[in-house]
Amino acid sequence: MRPGLAFLTALLLLPLGAAASGGIYRYVEKDGTIIYTNVPPPGSKRAKKLKGTFTQAQAPSAPVRGRASAPTELEPHIELASKRYKIPASLVRAIMQAESNFDANAVSPKGACGLMQLMPQTAAEMYVKDIFDEKENIEGGVRYLRVLANQFQGDMVKMVAAYNAGPDAVRKYGGRVPPYAETQEYVRKVLQLYYHYKERERLALNEPREADTDGDEASDGAGVEPR
């Protein structure tokens, strides 16, 4: 883990009611790690108070709610990352909605952060420097999906299950969705959203409805190692 990320995690595990009350402060450590905290840092730290607050992330298995499309301002980041890592953009949108409902300031009780709900350790491994930066968070989340696609030969169900429960859990149960109520509901939810966004793409391009599930995987580019 990069220096500073353990500190970031500890701060974000504070009760969100307390975190929300004073706003968000952002400052940069000497090693370049960007820290977000609800506690004003010591006087020697040059911190910027940001607009907005941390918000409680929805439960991964919560019913689908809210938007029928991704926010317009996020689309360039989604499209760029999807093309770079050869992951369907509809899957990225689906996971983002399931994880954070497109709330860039969402924080889970376990410390997952941002649009794609990255854990600080995963963010560090995916070379994310600013976990609450929309572009970096999306880039890190999609890069992680490519890692999972490489591990599970592009099988979307296994990828989605691993995004929630971890790849070790999927392997433990022989490549099946782990028998955890949250994970099973999460997989159903993400796939429902994936087909919703895929249909929106089809209608936008005025393409005929597909007769099979061609393209419902991420095997294209599975041999490509993320940069």
C-alpha cells in the first residue's frame, strides 16, 4: 500500500454523519499521496476545503433506483477507459450505478470510495493517485475490470461476482457466483443494468436487436496486460 493510503482509509471509516458535518478537506503528502479527511489537518498542512461532503454509499445489493442514464459529464471518461481496456462501456455504467449510483463522493462502511467504489489498496494497485477524482476513479475501476477479465477469460458473470466478493471467492467456489446473498443479488442487479444500458446504446445507434448474446463478455483483449 502506498504511504498515506492507510491513513486515508482510517479517516474514511469515521461515522459518515460526523464526516459530513464539517465538509471535506484535501491536501497532498510529500510523497504525492492525496488525502481526504473530515478533520481540519494540522496548521503545517496546506489544505483546501471542498464543496460537498462524504455520503453513505448504497448497499451493493440495494434495489435499482435513480437515473436511467449515466451523467453526461462522466461519459467521456467512461468511453475512454472502456476503449483503452476493452471493457464494454455498458458494463462500466452498470457497475458504477450499482456501486455508487453515480455519486463521486460515496464512501462505504468498509472504506470503498468514489464512483467505482474502489478500496484504497485496489486504487493503489491500479495506479490511482486521487481516489475521488472522477476520471482517475473510473480509470482505476475499469483497469481492475480488465484484470478480472484476464483472470476469468472475459466471463462477465464471474467478473461481476469477483468485483463484489473478490476473485479468490469466485475461485473458491469453482468459478461460480459465491453463495453470498449480497453477491448473488449484486450480480443480478449489475446484469439487469448492463442490459438496460446495452439497449440504450442500440437505440441510440438505431441498430437491430441482437438475436444472441454476442458481445456479452469481455474476452476481447484478455491477453493484454494492463499498462
